Amino acid sequence: MNTKLDLTDTVDAEVGSDAIKTASQVHESVRLAARLHWLPLACLPKSIVLLDMLQTMGIPACLKLGVNKREQQFASHAWVQVGSAMIGEPEHVKDRFIEIHHR
């Protein structure tokens, strides 16, 4: 088992469509598993699990953290990116959140 996450910036790593497809499939598995958890899981723990699984598979993935751009009320979000693809996220996420950190 991988006990240490690689938090280096891999957002610019070249990835093929197979890696993005695999990452999307793993994301779906994490999403379904999270639905079975007895407590609701927010985006951060799900993103950390997804990041660890992808890195274990050798897929260069990056954890992103962002805050809302336009709303009066504070909101934050975590997601995983493989290359330039946001895994399992709708396109509006990059319009709604300003990235404050990525690793």
C-alpha cells in the first residue's frame, strides 16, 4: 500500500486519453464508495482518496484547492486534475472557483 502521497506538481505532465479515461473510471468508483459510507464525505477526503489511487496506478495526478469567485458566502472545493483534465468535475467548476493551491 502506498503510504505517502506524492504532492509534487504534476498538472503539466503529459498524459494520454487512456490515463484520463482510467482516472474518470476510478473517480466513479470513489464516488460510489463514498455514497455507501455512513457519514457524508465532502470533496476533500474523496479527492485525497482519488489522488492516492491514481498515483498508486502510476497516473500523474494533482490535488487542487479553490475558493468561490463570485458568491457573498464563502465556499471551497477540492478536486483532482490529470494533465489539464479536471476529473469528474463539470466545466463550470473552473469558472466558479479560484485555485488557491495545487499539489
